[in-house]
Amino acid sequence: MKLRLNLNEGWSFSLDGIHYSEVNLPHEVPWEKVKDRCNHVIYKKTLDLRGFEKKRILLYFHGIDYDSVIFVNDSELLHHVGGYDAFKVDITDRLRFDGKDCLKIFVSDVDLSEKSNIVAGKQDWYGNACGMIQKVELWIVEETYVDSIRVLPRKDLRTVDCEVHFSDGKPHEFKAVLIDPLGREVWQRNYNHDRFTFEVENPMLWDLSNPRLYRLIVEFANERLEVRFGLRYIESEDGKILLNGEPVYIFGALDQNFYPDTHYILPEREKLLHEMLKAKEMGLNLLRYHVKVPDQDYLDVADELGILVWIDLPYARELDKDGRRYLENLLENVLKRHANHPSFVMLSLINESWGIDLSKNANEETKNWIRSLYERAKSVDPTRLYVDNSACPWNYHVVSDIDDYHFYNAFPYHNEQWKKRIEDFAIGSYETFLERPTRKLPKLVSEFGVWGLSDPKGWTKDWSKFPITVMGKSFEGSEPARAMEKMAQFHNLDDLIYQAQLHQFFGLKYQAEAIRLQSTISGYVITEFSDIAWEANGLLDYNRSPKFFHHLMKTINQPVVCIVPDHRSILLEGEEYRAQIYAVNNTLKRLEAELLVRTERNILKKVHVKLEPWSAQKVADVQAQIEPNAQYVFLELFEGEELLSRNFYPVMVLGKKKKDDIDIVWVDKEDFNDEELLCINENDKIYGVLDFSGDWLSAITIFNTKRHVNLAALLWGFGELATDKLLFSKDPSIMNTENSLISKMIGWGYACASLLYVRESDHKKQILTTLKRCELSESLIGEIL
């Protein structure tokens, strides 16, 4: 008989204690209903436990947000505070075993805009969650029962440490059975102590390509309990992340894991499986589960597919003593709860110093607390990697297994700043620790990204009406739906979405390649896996539908790739294409291959190359004429007849065009005076809060030009032509893509400015532009017009 059951179906739910509806768990209540109509919500279920009078009956809650009171037959049994930790409660002594035992759970929450000390993760950004947001189990057990089983493989990948913890804290005799990934029984043994070690003969390892899972079965009393685990070991050594003793390059994405329909709770398992398969299709091998704690299903799917998971503990905006104590307990709770999942390899204790001060002004008490939390993690589970503070500018690490940092720069406008930051980070001149670490740590760019809007035709539910909300403060008029109404009048909507996603893909490509060229960096985490509410920087949209570049992401996330660091995508007619080509090999294989450099019609170069393991090296110089109608330069590596790797770069050859009948005004802020337009700097504040720098809330470039112009090439090379000056209309309603032929748009269109503005004056076109004054700009303007 199975005695540990999911208790997720057939609950009654009420907002007022009078009117009930049937729900299944996990379940979330819209926060506004809780806030406006009642102090708490009620979940109720009748239990028929006849025949189990001699058993112990427990409830195992995987997560209730935020404040819960458990009643059995109208008798209060437990008051629990905290939305992320799993907890058990023994209800045996309150049961009547008459078939009508009543379980009632009161759940309440707080207004996070008023309570900055509550550990709630990003609920104060994307909507507060309230309810029984993770599953519940019913345990029917003996007086003494197996409370937990923990399986931790050692570095030799043969030896396994195991702990079978009993409810009374004492050792008992039990039988253990090991089943291999093929379903074969390897051995069965009897033990009479709760900690034991065993060795696996002919071990079948869990890794990214072959996520093989063993099963350990424990038989005790009348129960047969089973856990899955993988033989894998993660460590950091000599500046590398090692998986099973071999370096692994991290191709990751940040997963905030909110949904337009279920909001804060996981979708059904099949949808979750499809979502993670999309990650594999894009070449991702890690998801960073951001400032919340996953339920078991998320890690189960990651275990089965071979995806690494990095969990961030949730945060409070201001961590007080109670919040710190909760995180200390939650740390241990998470490590024990998810101990057996091979996919779970890394844990962050704090993100970006949120809730505490880890700036240069950090006091010793704060630094000592973060050290103690790191040491506690290592003592509970030394087999995983820990990040004390996943840092960004103006805050730092204290002690960590990973030297990770967050960088955001606008593409293509701040390409040089991006390259400089990444180079400085790679060589160690970018300061990331308050005190220099005593060992060489792996470096990760653990957040970076650019925006690309989602297609409103696919929007579902009400998420598009959710305004920008940061730390509890909402900005009126910032909802995507309202912004898109305005943008639909500004530009053709389908073309706008296409260009925004084009911007996102090539921005990610450029920035990821700058990271890949630095062999001291062990990987990156793209912000983010899916759009969320008003944030549009996801690789998937909020519904988890792919953006148009989905199938191209593997050209970025491939272990072996050829890169042109300073690719020039816009050439003048007659100008030679010149490029230095580098090959990056993030594998342990020494490779010999044929490098083919070509356009759609012509081969530019063919050369034999040798690639050292885990290296970034120059392999060729190219100097050639590009045919006028070429669209892309392709870099292909072949091992024999097998295509090992393909990369591509957009290219466009411009005729030398300057129209004499056009009056071009090269605008400079200092001497510009116009009745209609202002000349502003990208850092000038618009509407008091926004600027056009676009380093995080991305600045998307929109071109209104003929289709024969290669927009990808134009976008890639545009940083070479743009300045930090922009034309801003004194009356924003009159700016549209008929008069602004090159526009810079912030986010969903919260503000728009022009880099190339055209107007009719006395039947003659006048062109105003902030582009750099050069022959290339003149030719480009002539081409666009």
C-alpha cells in the first residue's frame, strides 16, 4: 500500500468563510482579492482516514505563502510564517477517524509595499502571491518512520554517502536496494545505522548529454520509499567549473518562473517539460531559478533532461533579524529538501546585495553574517557550489565558490563599453570582491541581456495590463498594452516586433561572443529565459512561445564557434572586407578542422586550423571583396564532411550615394535651435525618470527603410555611426516613423527619439540627423531615402 499520497485534489476554497468553490492545489489567490475583501482566505478538505487509527498521520506542505494557520476539526494545531520552506505537521492527536475529519487552513498575506522586511522574492516586482502555492502530501506512517533520505555522491563518482533519517532521531534496521538507470537491481543490503556508504560498480554517470538516474529504495516496517539520484560531482578548481572532473562551459538563462495564467506556481508537468525542452533546443545547459524556491517537479524535469539548476534564495528589501533567521533556516531546508537532485548544482545566498549592504561601506557584522551563511551551507552540503552575493556594480562578494557579476550595456550603442568591461572582468582588473580571494575562482557573467518585444497577437490573460513595478512602486501608464496602443500609431506593429527581436538576437550574439573570446570566463547567464510582465528580454515570450530567433540561439550557445571580434557589417562600394577570425573551443578535445569563410555565393577563404582544448585563438585573417548583394558572411568548421560549427554575420555593401537636392543638418546639441525638436544627450532625463542610455531597460533601434536594406547589417554596425545625441520632439504626438526614419525607443515605447528626422519645407526635404558626419553616414542616408 502506498502510504505517502499527494493531497492536491478536491479542496474547498473561500474568501469569506461562507461561500466555497472547489479548487485543486497548487493554488494561488489574486492578491487584490485578499487585500480588498478579507484578512485571510480559507482552504478546507474532509479526510476519510477510517482504518488508520493505529497509524501516525502527517501533512507535508511544500510551500504556503505567506502566513498559515492549520486547524484540524476546528482545533488550531500550528501557526507557520514564511512562504518558501517546506514543513510537516503531525495531525494524529486531533483526528476522530470517523470519515469526516475536517482539515482547514487559514492563509493570509501582507502588503509588500508596506512591509519591506518580508522575505518574498520578486513578488513586489511582478505581483504578490497568496495561497497554497506548492503541493501538499498526506503521510500515513508507523509510530516511527523514515523522515528523509539523502544521497550524496563523492568526487570519485563511485562512492556514495547516504543518510536515512528516522522520525525519532535513532538508527533502525532497514533494507536498501539500488536500481541502476536501466532498471536492473544492482544490490540489496541490510543496515542498522542511519549513515552508510556504498560503492557503485561500473557507474553510469549523470551528465548533460546522458542524464542517467539511479533509484535507491529503502524498506522499513510496512513502507517502501524510493528516491532518485545521479552520480555526478560539481566543483570549482583552478578557475574552472568541473562537472564529473571535466570543465563545463555554462550556457545559462535566468528563469524568474512567473506565468500569465498560474502566476507564481508551476504549470502542469507536461508544460514544464516542453518549456525546458525549448531551453535545450537553444543550447542552454543551465537555468538560474531566480530568488524563489522550486517545487520538486521543476528539478525532476531538469534531472531527466540534463539541465543544471542554480537556485537563488529569495530576499527581503530590508533584511531584519527575523528575515536573516528565516534565510538561515531556509538554507538548510532547501539543501535537505532537494539534496538528491543531480541537476541542483549551485545556490546563491543573496542577489545584488538586496536586503543587506555589501558595498564598500559594508560593516563587519554584515560581512561576518554572509560568511557564516556560506560556511553553514558548506557544512550542510559540501557537494554543491555556493555564491554569497551574486553581485552587480556597487556591491561585492565576501566569500564565494564562483566569481560572478552582472553587466548590462546597450547594443549597439555601448559596444565598446561592453568589450572593456568584459576584458577587465576577465583579467581581474574589474573589482568584484571586497577582499581578494585566496584561490582562483571560475568567472561567470551571471546576468546580461537586451530587450526584444513580444507579439501582442499571442498575449493571453491580463499580464499586459501589469505596469512597471519595482520594489512595490508602480509607474502609471507603463503597462505593455497601453504602450503598444501608442506604438501601433507610431510604426507598423508587425515590423516593430520583428525589428525589436532582431535587436535582441544580434545584441545577445555580440555580447555573448565578447564573453566567449575571454578564455578565463567559464560561461554566462542570459537575462532571461522568458519575458515576464513588462520585462521583454526573454528568449521566449511570457506564454513560453519562441521568438523568431529561437532556432538561431544554438549559433550562440555552441561549445565550438568561430568569431570575428570586430566585424564591420556596413561597407562602402569598393571597400575590402577585412577580418581577424578567432576560434573558441570550450571542449576537452584537440580539434583539427577546415575553416570555410564564405558569402551566399563566393568563398572568401579556406584554411586548415588546429584548435587547442578550452582555448580562444586567432586562426585566420581575411581580406576580400564582398559582392554588392551579399547578405551574410558565414564561418563554418568541418571535420571531414561533418559540419562541426557554423556562425554568421550580416553584411551590406552601400553605393556611394549623396543626394545633392537634400539639405542635411548635422545636429550638435550646443548650437541647435529648432521650433519642433530638441537635441538631447542620451543620459538626459525625460519625464523626470527615463533616459535613452538603454543599458538595462533597453534602447531598441527602429528603421523605417526599404526592405532591400539589410536591417541586421544596419543594426550590427550602427554603433559605429551613432553618437550620444538624439532629437526629441517638443510634442511627442507628432513623431512617427514617416518623419523619424531611424528611431530609438525605450522599452515598450515609453519614450521615443530620432537619429534621422525628415520634414518637407517649401517642397524640399530637410534632413536632420545626429549621426556622425562621415561618408558612410551620407551613403546610408542616401540609401534610406
